[in-house]
Amino acid sequence: MNEFVRPRPSFPKKAVITSGMPYGNKLLHFGHLGMTLRADIFARFMRDRIGSENVIFVSGTDCYGSPAVESFRKLKEEGNTEFESIKEYVEKNHNLQKDIFKKFEIDFNLFGASALGRAGEIHNETSKWFLDKLLKANMISVHSSLQFYDEEHKCLLNGRQVVGKCPIENCQSEKGYADECDLGHQYLPQDLIDPISALSGKTPKLIKVENLYFDLEKCNDILKEWIDSIDRKSDTCQFMVKEIREFFKKPEIYIKREFFDKFNDIKSQLPSFEELDRNEKAPSATIVFNSLEEREKACEILAKHEIRYRTGKTLTPFRLTGNIDWGVPCPEVNGIKNQTFYVWPESLWAPISFSKAYLESIGKDENEWKKYWCSDDGLVYQFLGEDNLYFYGPAQQAIWLYTQGENPKLNPTDDSLRITKINPIKSILYMNKKASSSGSVKPPMALEFLEHYTPEQVRIHFMAMNLANNNVSLNPKAFDNDAKDDESIDPMVIEGNLLTNVYNRILRTFFYSTQKHFNGIIPNQKPSDEIKEICKKSILDYERFMSDKKFHQVYNVIDVFIRNINKNWVKQIDNAVNDEEKLKQLTVDTLQMIYIANILLHPVAPSGTENVAEYLGFDKEKCFNWNYIFENYENVLDKTKNRELKFLKEKEDFFKRHQSQLDALANRNN
């Protein structure tokens, strides 16, 4: 009986890979690394798989918004004279962020900045383009919403300038801000619990302010069609589907049990609602409304009678503008003027701006970006944290769709924006705790890792985390105050040992044996069919898992494959060492497996594998190109090298441990 053959995954002709943008007021911590490293690994794979000329990997500094404004204000308040303007402050952080990413071998085509240089200019143009498209689709409204106002400082407060408790039911956030919490939940300012102004330390008042909004609440049907179209696909995270579907519910309010009596007294004053079965012992009762307007009217009545409540997830109008000075200027619309774009919508289309800026920088036509973002031949892969699912899910996809006009199609046939592929990760915990810059547990900064670990050790460790399904804790021994100074394994280097121990060992064995028995010349022989079949199976498994962004399973494929190279050598070397023909066959079989291992490892350990390829005498234009991956190693040899290996010295390592690890090992041995 023939074994079932799984069809190979398909890939686009052109691809854009994006990763979440760090704010312009901070350097990078381990959370930024975890997300961006995975994006970089996938971008490198796609360059090998479909050609580097067809792949754009972009991200950048999220320059605007209240986090930068508030951080800069505090600096000036503390007497800092280094920066004359917020732009200078953000620019310094941007340059530092870019340098840090390079140290971890993260290879962007462009790491831009939404407020700086040519990318910033293009971003302003792109923002106006989106506004114009959404206006033509009749999806922008003017809403008079409540906004916090600090009476002592006589100014409106934005974002991080207000701190309270998130009103969303069951939210575990440590901090709620003006209209979103640090876990990404959106709500109306008037629903924030116990707000305090960061400027005065006092409770701010709420005043009505007019802003432009995208009518996201009208997009329920087409967003359901979108989520249904990706549900159950192998490359769709099911936790993402579940979370996004929660926003399609009707507007809900949860009344705390201690207020049941008060609620019973005034519920006749509320707009029409349905009360779900109430259990008198339950912590809250749920009431459901047909519209958002009815729910907000009910919230006003409940607040007036001092009844505590929380609201449920639902689609709400998505704010497009605000009155913060530090932002992308917004043209006047319907009498609303002198405003800037709210930071969240403009950060959603920033990767388009960066794609345009990159393509312009290499001399491409101004419409070249559409081949990536607006074509069935292109696909955009977005890597982000689960905290931002609301923005990149319902908000972004709906905005993209309505750039088509009033009656968008999920799968347009013209040059309209296409739906993106969202690749969220669960939370990376730190020592089993939630860490954040604004929380009680502070995250370690990215550069701290390089004091104890090599970039390759960090890259492969983050790759191996099963973040597509679970929260995973990062427990580096070097940062664990309770860790013993002994020989116990550091969780941070377990996967890296595959490189520094196992792969290094077979590489050295292969080189030393070939140098000893064949004068460093690769025998002129073809690999066996059995070995090629083993390689083929691993290649196909790897490709499937990489297509699904299941990086922990990609790592498992690499791990098993490399260990099998060693096992095959150990199994055959005793019989081959005194038989030249057997030794030749074992040598080329091992080289064939090394050739494949090097391709599979290339996205996660680029420098080391490129060094291996140089020593093997491979053609650098072919040796990582998937067009040759099922062929014999001979087809990627540099013909000018005449099958001669570069000489490998004794005890030379292709993948090295961090010096601090070597020092610790030497101290223990002494």
C-alpha cells in the first residue's frame, strides 16, 4: 500500500514580513526580541525559499503617541538637557533600537521610523491616502466622545497620561490607560475605573471632544466572513480565532453581585436589554443590548446610580484622530481640524510606508509596493503579540477592506489591499511571571542577554518556544538569583547545545576525517538513495512546519536530523575506516546530510551556517537556495574550488559558546 503523501504547502511569489513596532520612548527588552526574532527567522526562510529579491522584511520605531510624549515630559521635568525636542529624543532611541537588532543578526530590509527621514515623509502621504479611501467609502464619522482633562494643568490627557483599572470583565491587566489597558483591551474613557492624571496625580474630569472615527462597529458581517475563512486552517492560531470572535458578540454589561439590589431598583430605566440567566451566587449578572448606543446609555445610568459594572468585548468605533501635537498631521474633515492621527491606526499602515520607502531606496517604481500588498501573487505575514490582536485583527482587516469602497469583497480581483496573514504569539513570561515596562516585574533588556549568551543561542532558544499555543516562561540561569553556581543546565542554552555540541562535533569529524584520508578533497561520489530519502523527509516536514509558523516543531525536525547525522557516522565508521570505498560513501553521505542541515539551520543561525558553507566550498549563491534543495551536494559546489575543503584547524568551532560560559566551565574544571 502506498503511503499517504501530504501535499506541499504553497508560497506566494512575493512576501512582506512585518513585526510589531517598539515605541520610540524605550530600548528593546526580551519581549521585543522574542517576537522579532521569529519574524526574522521566517523572513530568512522565505528569502531562501522564494528568492531574496521577492521578500521584504520591515519594521520600525513607533515614534508617535502618548508613551513618547509622557517619557519626554518626565525627562524635561527631571532637568534633562540632552534633547531639545521630542524628535531628537525619539531619533536617538530609534538608532539604538536599530543597532540592538543588528547585534542579534536580525536582518531588516528597512527598519524605519514613522516620524523620521524619507520613511516619515512617505508615512504622512500614506496616512492621507487611507483617510481619503475611508472617506470615499463613507466609513468615517465624527463622534463627540469624552476625553480626560487635567484641571490643574489645563490640558487634555492622552493615552499613558491617565492610569486606572481596566473595565473589561476578567482582565488581568496591571494598568489601564485612557482608552486601552496594557493587555490591549479597548474601551471608552468613561469606563476606566479609578482614573488618575499622570501630570497632577489627581482625578481628571471628562469633557466632550470631537474626533474622527472609523465605523468599525458596522463591519461585523464581513469580519465574520474573514474569520470563518481562516478558521481551522493549519497555519491559523486557534487562540487568535477564539479571541477575535469574542468581539463579534452583542454589547454586554456585567453587574457585580453586591449591586444586584440597586440594579433591580433602576433596571426599568435602562434601554431595552436581555438579561442572561442570573445565578444569585455568581460574581456578576450579564445584560445584553442590541446596539452600542444602548449600552453606553445604560452605562451612564448605572454610573449615575453608583452601580459598579464592567463591559464586555464588542466592536466599537475605532478612533482615527486626536489632539496630541506629536503625531501625523490629519487634514481637515467635516470641520474637524488641527488634529493628528491617533497612533494606533497610523501604526497599522506604517509597514506599508516602510515597504514603499525601501522599494524607493532600491530604485523601484512608486507603485511597486502594490505587487506585495495588493496582489494575489503577494502575501503579508505579520508577527505580533497577542495583546495587539484587536488592532491587527478586527481593526486593521476592516480598514484594509473598506479602502475598496462601500461594498468591499473579502477577495478582491483588482489592485486593492489584501487581507494579511496574522501570526500572533502567546505571552513570554519571565521567571514564570508577566513582565512589562509599566508593571511590577520589569523585563530584562535585550542587550543584557549578550553579556551571557551568543546571538545564536538566543535565536534558537526563542525559536524553540511553543508560543503559537502556550504562554512560555523565559528562565535564563544567568538572571536567576536563586540559581546555584553548579553544572546544572541553563534553560537558555539547551537548544543552543545542538549547535555548539552536536553539530560542531559532526562537522569537525567530517573535516578531520576528509583531511586525513582524502587530503581535504571531497570524494567524487554520489550520495546513496537511502540518505537522500532521509533528507527529503526532513525537508518536507521542515517546510510544512515553517509554512505553519510552528517554530517549535521546526526546531524538533532540525534536532532529530542533525543527531541522525552523528548516529549514522558512529554506526558505520568502524566498518568504513579500513575500506576506502565504504569510507568514501560514508563521507559523501555525511556531506549530503550536512548540506541539508546547513540549509535548514540557515534562518536561525545565519553567520555560523554561512561560515560552514564557505569551508565546504559551496557556491554562496546556490547553497541556501531551495531550488537546489533536493539535488546532490555536488550541484552547489563552487566549481573553482575543485572539491577541495578549506582547511579546518584543530579544536576549531563553527558555533561557539559565550566566553562567560567557557570561563565558568574552566573555573569548575580547575
